[in-house]
Amino acid sequence: QVQLVESGGGLVQTGGSLRLSCLAYGSTFSINVMGWYRQAPGKQRELVAAITSGGSTNYADSAKGRFTISRDYAKNIVYLQLNSLKPEDTAVYYCNAETGWGTSRLDFWGQGTRVTVSS
């Protein structure tokens, strides 16, 4: 089992920045991929960025050039740096951890942290 705790959300003006943090604890040795998803009101949850245990990253098109995901393996923390924020970035951001492979894959989620970007 993996537990995830997010922090760092808040209210920011257009063009501002925030850094989200996600602390993982429990069976962190089993984590293959950690990622950030977001869900805006009335919309489906979508991937924002992900990082593998090997350090490879993947970004949604909307995040490229503005957001950066990073991981502190020693502290079991994954960060999401949000720059040049826009009102359409307003959402609840969720941390995700994947363990296992194929049919053994499990997903764990944090409770979410809200990001609100004012125009």
C-alpha cells in the first residue's frame, strides 16, 4: 500500500506560480510511476505530468513549457512546478502512484489539492 499526501495548492493570479508537493509513504519501493492529474469542475480527470522511477517524464500538451515535474527519490516526494498559470489551470490536482505491471498494476491517489487561478 502507498499513501500520498499533497500540499501546495492555493489562489494565484494569472501568470503566477505555485509548487505542488506530494509525499509518498508506505511501500514506496514498489512505485514505478508517479504523476499529477487534475480535475476541473464538470470535466474528467486528466493527466498533467508523470515521472518514472528512471526519471523519464511525460507531459500533457497543455503543461509543456509551463509545468515541470520532478522527484526526490530519497525523500519520496514528487513536485509539480506550475509557472505562467492561466485561469483554465484551475482544478483540483491529484497525486498518483502506480505500482506493479499489467494485470497487477495498482493506482493510488492522494486527497487532492486545489489550485485556483484568478483572471
